[in-house]
Amino acid sequence: MPKNSLPKTQAQVWLEAITQDPDRCHYFTVANASDNSSTKGKFGTWDAPFFSMEEAEQFKSLMQIRYSDARLVIGRGEICSSDAFSQCRNRFWTLWTRKHKQRIQMLSKQQSGATA
């Protein structure tokens, strides 16, 4: 586990809180920790946000086969929904954005059902 990662229970609490907030979008990323280049950005070495930890772990496993000597780590973070939806740079972003839009629609339906 990376030095700055949260313990599992704290990560679950964090994720549950964010998924209930339509103004924030969470993400998981995969980064090559042994790559010190400046091209590594906020969304990992491959500029690929993932909606779930499982998706990030699957991608990490695939990349570990391709880059067997690399030390790959999974990171997590959040971004404002308005910023998230203005960036759709590749297929990973497209899928991630679609899942967040579905999540926000479900939240909206739940809130409108609760107030009706």
C-alpha cells in the first residue's frame, strides 16, 4: 500500500460520502511509481480515471504484464462534477463520465422521490 493511501475502512467511508454528493466525482488511477517523468499527471500514467477500485485493479494487472519491471500503484481522488464532465479525453474518460452521470441521475431520482 502506498505511504499516503488511506486504510481500507477510511477509504470506504470516503467513497460512500463522495458517491452521495452530486457535485463531486471520485476516481481511481493507476500510476507507474517508478516513472519520475513529468508526463505522469493527476489521473495516472495513462490518463485513465476508473469508477471503481476493481476496474483500476484489473487495469493494473494488465499493465503489470506489459510492464513487468514497473512498480504500479493505485491512487484515488476527487474532482468537481462540472470539471469532470468537461474533460472526455479518451475511452477511459468516456466510460468513467457515463458512470458518474448515471450515479448523479440516480441520486436526483432518490432526492425527488424523498421530497414527493
